[in-house]
Amino acid sequence: TVKVTKKGDALPTITNKGTLSVGGELIAGTTTSDTDYLQITGSGIIQATGNGKIDLDTSTKAIKITLNLNGGTGVEETVITQHVAKDGGKTNYTLPNPTKSGCTLKNWTGSDGETYQRGAKVEVSADITLIAQWTKNNTGGNRPGNSGGSSDGGDSSSGSSVSVSSASNGRVTASPSSAGKGDTVTLTVKPNTGYELDTLTVKDSKGNTVAVTKVSDTRYTFTMPDGKVTVTPVFVKAQGQQPVTPSLSFTDVPAGAYYSDAVAWAVEQGITTGTSASTFSPEDPCTRGQIVTFLWRAAGSPDVSGSTPFADVAAEAYYAKAVAWAVEQNITTGTSATTFSPDAVCTRGQTVTFLHRFAGTPAAGGTNSFADLTPGAYYADAVQWAVENGITEGTGANTFSPDARCTRGQIVTFLYRDMA
């Protein structure tokens, strides 16, 4: 109870065990005793009740929203406290749009393991930390494309690379895939069925270990040092579980076909269900909508906030969430600023580029040995990486055929060799 001497007393800056309710507003604080009278100070007007007392409301709880601008500016409050009902109370918080020189705000990653679009309204029921994720502005002119005019060429980000080493029985993706000193990098962990993460090591260019913070079982963060880093995950069998042995029931996937194990694995992992209950259609061309859906499912079908900027991606389309996720993760930039071309056939060059970006754009050594790869082509590094990691051997001794269509059988085989 707060002692009030008369109607019209000044509104206090007050401390108490619960909260003071004044005209629907909630003011939080603490005190040392339930029986203490609290001194009223400050400015404003308080309306006393008839008996000159105001009861403290202890049925609410405070929720703290902490914003990590990750080098950005332009937001006055970075720690926001809101009050909700103690039992099951929620509040909505609209994310701000900070700025950072030379960068564009891509999205926010939360300590709840979710990713939120800039300007999104976040429903909060517990304390949460939200980290701004930035992409470096492209200052190198137009993005390269392929011979078909696709804009899914160059990576618009700059800074030092975040290379993720390939691992057996799981994968880790980094966002962003290149970052400046002091930026926060988020690592998303996806073990294969029956496995779990054992260790996750980040080292800088000098071999020094970089501290990693666990946000959730599937998400970790670290602060980018000066220079490139290498991320090395190790997965082990989960205790009490055994890896699932794939099975296959498609009549058009013969035993012994180069893609048979890959198709069985993709079905077991929930990446594909086939084109019908009994067919997979391995020789059919794979569309851009299908390939990003495969990748999205391989990442665990994460939730996304907002929609895509593409006019040709309907909100109800099966690939809508996958495309939005792929844009968030810098896996694709579309075929133009407003189109994704979901029904266009995905080329071999586009496919390995998607996979390369999905893996965090790891560096590749050596040189390409394929005569049909144009030096500096958007897919050149991706092809070299894919060859080094046994994902593809090309279509001939010295050809990769980057502009040839990629079939469903080829794409799940690429995924299988990269992830299984």
C-alpha cells in the first residue's frame, strides 16, 4: 500500500515489491519490506482513492527486451522493459530499423532461436535478446549472373569470410557468411537423424580459438575477430539412439542407380516425399522452387518472418517459406529485384552455388580443371568447392556443364554427398 495524503499528490518515482497501477500505466520497482510506506516524489498527478490508499498490483511480471545493434546506431533505447500478466502474459514489440555505415539491416536473430525480419512485430512472453544482422553493401557494381540472365550470381556481402568445414552426420551454416570485425555471426546447427553436436570450434586466421556463445541447442553466436575464421563442427551418435537406415519404395528408383542411396536418405530426412506415393521422377528437371525447398527442409524447415520481395512468389505457394528463408540466409538474390522464377529449371551452376552458400561459402583451394567454366563466373568457386568435397565430378573428364539443367536425381545426390 502506498500512503497518499491528499488528492493531486505528485506522481512518484517509486520502489515497491510489485507494481503501481495508475490510469492503466504500470511502474515497476522494489522495496525491502511489505509494510514499508513509500515516499512519494517526482512530478505528475496521482488520483487517490477515497481512503487515501493505492494497492500494489503483484499479478504482473516485467519482461526485458535487449537489443544488440551489432555495431549499428539510431536506436535510443536498447533495453526495454514491459509488463504483462504474470501467468501467460505476452506483449508485442515492433523491431526498430537501426543504421550502420556501409551496411544494410538484413534481419534480427533472437535468443529464442528464431529469425525476425526488420520492422516485424515480435510476440514476447519472456526475456529476450535480439541481435541485428547486417550485410555489407555491394560497391562493386552490378551483380554477375549466368548466361540465362539470373541474378543469383555474386554474394553482395564483403568483409572477412566465415568458412564452415564440412562434417559427417550433420551440418552448420553461418549467417552472415562474411563479416567485419566486431560483427555478431550466428551459427545454426543441424545434426542428422540419430546424431548430436559434440564440439563446435571457431578459430581465427592465426589459429587462436574464438569464444562461442550458446543461444539454444541449435543456435550459437560469436563476435567476428579481425580477419577470416574457420568453423569446425563435430557430430556424434546421440545417446540412446541409432542412426536410421533409409528405406525406399519408389518404383522408378532402381537399386544400384547412382542416386538410389541419395533418394532414400532424402526421404528419410524429410527433404522430399517424391512426386507421388510410388514415384520420385529422378530424370525430371528440378525447378528453382524445388531446390530451395529441399535446402529449407534440410535445414529443419525453420520459421521465417515476413514475406519475400518477389512478385512471382505467392504467399500460399509450397515454396514461399523456403524462398523467404533462402533470401534471409543469402542463399539466393532472385533472378531480379522483384522475381525469383520459381518454376524455371535450376541449372547445375545455380545448384552448386546454392549449396556453396548453404554451407557458409567456405573457401576452395586449387584451380578448376573444367574447360567450360568461365574464370570469374559466379559459380566458379562453388564448383571448385564441390569438386574438392566430393559433391560432383563433373559431366566429363574436363566438363562441368554449368548451364545444363539439373535433374531431381542429381540434386538429391549433391545434397546427399554434401550432408550425409
